[in-house]
Amino acid sequence: MRYQPRHAKPSQLSRKLAGLSVGIGVAASMLAQPAMAEAQQMPAMSSNGGLGALLEQTQSQLSSIGSSTPDARERAWQTRNSLRAQADGLAAINKDLPAQAKASIDATVERFYPGLIAEKTPKPAPKPAARPAPPAQPAFDYGPCPKDAKVCVDTGGRRSWLQNNGQMYYTADLIGPGRPGLDTPKGTFYVNRKVKDEISWEFGNAPMPYATYFTNNGIAFHQGDPSILSHGCVRMYRADAQRYFQDLAIGDKVFVF
């Protein structure tokens, strides 16, 4: 038995075996690289092949249909739709292929049957007509009432309203002003007194709820039947008289015209 020291140099045979192993590894690597490159090229080749085959089929089928008669155009349209449906299957090869194929199919159809696609494609539904704008509301008639008045009274129109800075915000649509000969005085006045449960001593203790006086001789806004002309006061429905009594303060300007 021959003893080989642990740290002795490798024999010539060992060195050859090692070299052979390295060579095999390099060769295997070199063989693998073309295979990988070929594998990477296969999708592109398959893509081109699938698209090309479909386009050849398009050319062939459209050529076989014949002249551009109404029947031929109808068959061409059906063929076009069938081929476009087949094009969707190319997505398994490359997601971009269906769109490319459909564009090429339509270009070929247009070459054989000009205007067919536009003729057969449904037109978009017309947009609904815009609704006409609602008629403008007539501007409120302020008459000659000044903007700084809090209350305006139109005796001829038998109406009155409250306003702030010249902007109407509440209307009494029917009022009963003074009858001829006992007319409600016209001009500028100021609220000077308010009595919620007022009565008229002059006219047999007649009730005048929510009385808001604006002259010094007993003329007031108060609740009463506005369809009946008064002895000079301004009769109003209960809700209107209440609102005037609530909103008006001593010193507020009243304009009667």
C-alpha cells in the first residue's frame, strides 16, 4: 500500500479529470445560450405567424366573394365580423395582436369594398335636445318706492311689501286701503306705535289686531278683511298683519303711493 501525504500535489490524472469537467461545463453553457435565445424568439415568430395567417385568410376570403354587388357586400360584412372575432384569439400569443389584426382586416375590407364599414356601422344616437330655459320671471314692480323704505304700499294696485335695502322679501298680495273720500294718505311716513290687541273707539270698538301705526291721526296696518276698503287704514289678512307687526320697528320708513 502506497502512502500519499495529505498536502502532496495532485497527480497528473487528477488534473486532467478536473480540466475535462470544466470543459464540459463550458460546452453545456454554450449550448444552452442558443436554446434560450431561440426560446425567446419563439413568441415573436408565433406572433408574426398567427397575424400573417389571419391576414392571408382575410385576403383569400374577400377575394373569393367577388364583385361589389349588394349580396357580395353583405357577405363581405359578415366575413369581416367573423375574422375580427377570430382575431380576439391572438391575445393568447400577444395582447397587442387583436387590435393590430382588426385594423388590418378593416383596411383590407375597405380596399375591396370601399365605404362598407361606414355604411354598416351604426351611427351614434343624436344627443337629446337641450331643454329650453324656463321663461324668465317678470321683474318685481317696485313702482316709485324708494330703496330706503322698509314698507311700500301701492294703493292703486292694492298690494304692499316689506323690503331690505331696496330688495323685496315679503309681499302682502291683497290689501284693503281707504275707500274714495277716506283715502289712505300718500307720501312718506314712519312707524310710531304698535298695539297687538287694538280696538277702534271711533268705530264702535271694532277690533284692529296687530295694529302698526304710521301716522299721527290713527292710520295703521292691521288685521281685517282686505277685500273691503277701509276708512283710511290698510286692512290685511291675519298672517300679513302679524308679519308686519313682527318685522316693523318704531322709526321704520313707510312709503305710500
